[in-house]
Amino acid sequence: MRNFAAPLAAITVAAALGTGAAGAQTAGLETRPANSDYKPAFAGQTRAPAAPSNIALDVTPFATGLEKPWAIEFLPDGRMLVTEIAGRLRIVGKDGKLSAPVAGVPAVYAVGQGGLLDVAVDPDFARNQMIFFTYAEPREGGNGTAVARARLVDGAAPKLENVQVIARQLPTWESRLHFGSRIVFAKDGTLYVTFGERSLDETRVFSQDLNTTLGKVIRINKDGSIPKSNPFVGRAGAKPEIWSYGHRNPQSAALHPVTGQLWTIEHGPRGGDELNRPEAGKNYGWPVISYGIEYRGVKLPGGATAQAGMEQPKYYWDPVIAPSGMLFYTGALFPAWRNNVFVGGLGSQKLVRLVMNGDRVTGEEWLLQDLKQRIRDVNQGPDGAIYVAADNGTIYRVAPKR
């Protein structure tokens, strides 16, 4: 694949985008009608006030020539790991140049929403060179998300060694949809992994079934063993790896930099994308409660948005943003944005910024709409810039305009 030097490409794209004040927008971001007549459970649960930051941005292509990059993750030396949904893992240099595909990646089910998905670097990578990744695994009788770990062998011909699957989304099902899946390291070294519920009418009910890992957030140790503090350890009829349940398709997840708590954002159906803070053993409602409706325009059975024993989302969108990728910003380049949430928008083709006050969203800003690209992942670089991966095969660097 062709790879263009970032400085030359940056000039063209910056001019084409007319990089000016970020989010130069009037009050009231969402003006379209909601898909349903559902009302929020509390003030500020949806359609937060516009929070324009008026920061002039330079948005430049950092790496090009990728095929639908799904996840970006920085190595300790400042280079970047990138997954391509077709099944390739690459190392991107500090100059934006792509490595050859990393050898040793398992075969993936690259159909529909399946493929090579998330990637995470072991916090102890400098010592052990271990990485973790998720992928849609082809199996007898169908497919499902697998979580694997491997040792990354660097060099001119990079490769993975000792690939080991440490967790699986079960049961196996024949579906092209809702694999999840994001990996987040907790501060104690355990891994959270998000699993979707495969989308079909016959599988969505598994989100409420503790004997499956569909529609769940799981928590495992780095070797795939189960932490003894997990909420369902020792409970008959429940998978011990489950952390929380009642999820639809969480494709955004990040750890709060101050509290260390996990936050996720999941796709709703027609309306009802949800921001949640999954807690141990709690039920997040899908498909029993939702602020969305079926794609065909009717309410879900029961038409409920609340039920005893089920958690409310901290925030929701209707119409949807189609969320993918999530970041709590902690860098120095954008001091006004510290601890803000950033989430990629697929169908909405934007980068969403959320201003938080504790568990509440108090403001929202829409960025990068001039790109007109589906944003698949967002991450913070060691330089403090924000990097976003778009389905057009480009990773963009977002920095303040000097």
C-alpha cells in the first residue's frame, strides 16, 4: 500500500478542511426530532447544552494507505499499533510510515462487522513485549469474538509469537454483527473486555443470561484466569468472568484517569446510544429497557425505559451518534479539555467531546465534521495530540493551531 509522508499530505488536507475554530457552532447541537416519545429519567440525561471551546485546530493526516483501521494503540517508544479490519496488524512509525503486516495474526472472520478489532499494549510491555487483541474468530457452527495475547517481535519483519486465546464470546453464533469489542486495562492489571450480543432477535436475549458472555463486559486476568473479586464467582449458572450485563454492542470503553472506573458507550438500535459506568454485577437493561426503538420503527416489547434492578445510562443520544472508540483526555496540548471524554462517530461522521461533572454530562461539542469521515477510534499520543482513525484508511493528528 502507498504511504505518503505526513508533512506533504498535511498541507493539502489542512487547506481543504479550512482549519479554523473547532466547533464553530450555535447553541443547540441536536435539532432533529427524537425517534420516540420517551422522556429522560433525569435532567441532562440527553441533549446536553452545546459547549463550544473555540480552539483553532490543525487536523493533518499522520498515516495513510490503511484499510479500514479499527484500533490505534501507542507503544512506549511513541510508535503506534494499528489493526485493519481485514485481519492485518501494522506498526506505524513516528514518521507515519507503515510497517509490513505483522506476521502471526490468527485467521479472522472479516465479514460484516467482523475482522481484526481492538489492540492493547501490556502496561509492562517494556519488559515482556506482550500485546492483547480481539478479533472475530471463525468457528465450527459460526463465529464469535476472541481475546488473545501474544509477544510482539519487533524488527524489519515484525511478527507475533506464542499467540494464545484467553477468552471467548459464547455461545458461538452465525452472525455478521455485534462483536463488541474493546480492551481496557484496569489499574490493578486486570482486563475489561466488551462483548456485543450479536444483534439477532434470538441472541439479544442472551444479554440478560448470565450463563453466556453475549452482551457483557467481562473482567479477566492477563492469563485469562478469573479474578476472585469478580461479582459472579461461585454463583451457579453464571459465568465467573462477567463484570456487568444487559449490554447491546459496546464499541467504546476507557478508564477514568482520576477515579480508575470503567466507562463504556454502546450502540443503541434506532436511538438510544448509551454512556454507562459499568459496575460489578449490575444490569444495564438491554433488551428489556432502552431509549431506542427497533430499526423498523416500532418500540421494543414492553416499550420500557426503566425497570427495578436495571441501571439508567448516565447519558444517551437520540438520534444516535454510532459510537466507536473512547478517550479521556489527559494531555498538555489541550489543557481546557483535560478529563473530557472523546468518542468517535461512525454514521454521524464526527468526533464528539463531552464535558463531565462527576457522573453527569454537562456539555457536548461536535468536532471534525468537515472531514466527513466515519471515525472508528480515538487515542491520545505521547505528544498530547489526539489521533483518530477513519474508515477512509487515514489516521489524523489533531493539535492546536499554532
